[in-house]
Amino acid sequence: MGNGAKAAQKRERNAGKGGKAEAKSQLKSNAAALTIKCKTCFQSFQSTTNRKMLGDHATNKHSKTFEECFNADDGVAR
């Protein structure tokens, strides 16, 4: 048996092991994490966004306070 036949046998054995792993995307989990929404412009924010960042959004974009743009029970990180 030559080296070519050995390589072919090895490829056949390894073909049943699953081959390459599929690429994993984080897009679905990122979209699921967008749980905070501005009541004025409906922009979504991730649940890990802190209150200061959301307050900056409210004052800079809308000249409003945090309470006017966001619900306090949205699970905002403090």
C-alpha cells in the first residue's frame, strides 16, 4: 500500500468526525440583549448600558432628563 492510499484511508476515517466547526455569530445574542428602549426616538440599548450613558443620550439628543426618556424598571445597570 502506497502513501496515497494511506492518506485516502485517513481522510475517510476523519470524515466521520464532523470536519470543520461552524462559524459562531454573536449577532443573535446581541440583538436579544437590546432590552432598553428610548421612549422618544425608540433607539435600543443593551441591558449592560449604565444609567450615565443613557442620561447622556437623553440630554444630548433630546434635551430631556433620564426619567423622561427611559423607564426606571428597564433593568438599567447602575
